[in-house]
Amino acid sequence: MTDCIFCKIINKDIPAKIAYEDEEMLVFHDIQPKAAVHLLIIPKKHITSLAHTTAEDTLLLGKLLQKTAILAKEFGLTDGYKTQINTGIGGGQEVFHLHLHVLGTPKPK
């Protein structure tokens, strides 16, 4: 998708503060954070929304969720955190590339 902002971030056409990257996903800090920690986890495969996933995407979805737990711990969200996937216009989705929000406040050390 040439007009997808998240695809442009994946392709490094637009800068982002990257927290994690592998061959299947990219994780970066939201530019308009709603919490002390606000990460976006996106698949590198363009999927418009959760409603557009297929059985073929099952393993990828599991990996995204598993990485959520790992990153939450790494970012100090040991008291808990919120995960959110907005799906479609009615669900508040603004960027039409599947993405998972991870929000929380690190536990003081």
C-alpha cells in the first residue's frame, strides 16, 4: 500500500521511534501518546484491520500478542497495562493498517 502511513514507517520512508523490529512486525512509540508508555505493534504484512484477517494470519496474530507481554515487561508495565485494537471507522480506527496499542505507566523502581 503506497498511501499507508504505517507501511511507509515499515519501509523507513517516514521516521519513527522504533522499540522493536523483526521480520514480521515493527513496534514504535505513538507520536500522540495517551499514556507514559504508548506503543504501537504492527505487522509488516499490510492487513487493513482485525476484521480483514484470515486463518492464514493466526500465527502472526499470536506473535503480536506474545510480543505485547514481553514489551510490557521490558517497559516496566509490571502493574498492568491496556491493550487496544480499534477496528473499522465505527471502532475508532484512524489508520487502516492493523495495529495494537499498548498503554500503561511504569511501576516506580
